[in-house]
Amino acid sequence: MTGTISKLAAIIVLTVAYSCGNSSPRHGNPGFPVADSVPAGEAEKLSEEAIADIVQNIASPVEIAAIMQSMQVPFSAEYLAPTQGADRLTTNFQKAVMLGIYGADLGYLNIYEKTGTSVDLLSTIKRMADGLRVGQFLDFETLKRLSVSKSNLDSLLFLSVNSYNKIDEYLRENNRGSVSALMIAGVWIEGQYLATQVTRTHPDRVLRNRIGEQKIILGDLLMLLRPYRDSNSDYSSLYNMMEEISNTYRDVRITYRLGEPETVEEDGRLVMIQHEESIVEMTDDQLAEITGISEKVRNKLISGG
């Protein structure tokens, strides 16, 4: 299927397959006035399998960056969220969203091998993570050394995803599922911003289709965020903004066509894999509307508004 995430694309996607049925309220964390876990009334709507599917199908900014690179789109620092003034982000809500956005930008920098430029971004990510009490899972010194040396991109990418996975695992084990949901939303929003901005100057069918396919992913993201929308005004605002983006997809049509089956060997036995191709019908006007609202939402979030 066109939207299937490759191994490379999975680098920044956060694994959030937590068990909702075992959630319990948590108290005393400033910035999250209610439990981070999923309310009991919503638990049956978000099984482990459902959340795993949501995360697996989110278009990673690393994947978007790889498509951009294959299109020979030059690197542009203008696409990055500014790190200046990041210290003004005082709530856990803001830090969690920005941890996702900055993580997406880190993937973009790494794919374009702008590793030396990523040191300042890494410092900001570390501060955001420390503010959420998960900074202990970022091996900042090693990440910084690999970035400065520009010698081992594979190790840098692996260590980046491993750090985010450890953060996510810790959050899930400590009933802070809403933080993971916010990080995922941040990753998606920044990936959407990158893709839509590039199509303005470098129209490409593959990237355009990937943007169109987000109609399905947005429905999943709304489901992931829905249990928290009444927690406070921040969650409600984010949910409403995501719904606003989703509404611009109302007339985008996606159909699927079966491709040729493929036989592969797994664990010493032959397995048949049925491929699917997505067909996206999206007009230029629809794309322009999606691009505009995606930019509006992303810029509102990075401004702390």
C-alpha cells in the first residue's frame, strides 16, 4: 500500500501501544489537571491493536524528508520550528507537543545530513524532555557527539529513535498516555507542514498523494485525542484545530486497487503478501485549503498559542 511506512520512516514514529484497560488516575502533575490515562468510559474504543495501527500508519516526517530528498528538493532551514524562545513554553501540554514537533525536525535534519545544525535543536529537545521529567532517557552527550562529528548517521538515527521509544515506554508505564498522544500529534503536524509547504514550490504526485492519504490518518488521530478533549482548554483547542484540518479533507476521495501479490520467505516458509495501491482524488483548490489550515495550526502551536 502506498501509505505503508518503510523501516526508515519508522524512525521518528512513536510506539504507543499502551493497555487502556489498566489505566489508573494520576495526581499532582502541574499542567495536567486530570489523569493522563484514558478515561474508563473511553477505554474500549482504544485497544492496543487500534492504537498500534494508528501509530504505524502515521506518515513519519523522516519518510516525508526522504521523499523530498528523492525529489531533489533542497534543504531549507525555513521549514524548521524556531528554537529561540522555547524556554517560554511553561506547561506540560506545550512541552509535549513541541517535543513531537522538534523530534520531527530532528529527523528532517538527519535525513539531509545537517547533523552539525542539529546540536541546538538537540539542546532544546533535552530541555523539553527534562521539563516533562523524561530527560533521563536522552543520551544527550552521545547524540551531540555524533551530530558534531557527522561520522555515523545510522548510529545517530538509531539513538534518536531509541531515546524516543524509551520516553514513550516510560510514559505508558506511568499512566501518562496523554503525553504520548500529544507527542504523536506534534510529529504528525510537523510532517504535514513539511509536506504541504514543499508542494507549494515542488509539486510532485507521490508527495501530493501522501498528503491526500492523511484524510484516513486524521480520523485515527482524532480518535486518539478524543478521550482528552474535555480535560482542559488546551486539549479542547488542539482537538478542535485537528478537526478543522480534517474538515478540509471532506471532499477528498480515496479508493484502493489491489496490486500484484508477492511471495516472500519468512522464517523459512513462503508467505503471500497482497499489495494495495491507494488512489487519491484531490483538486488543486482542496490541496491549497489543506495547506493553508495546516500551516495555520502548526504556526499557532509553535507560537505557544
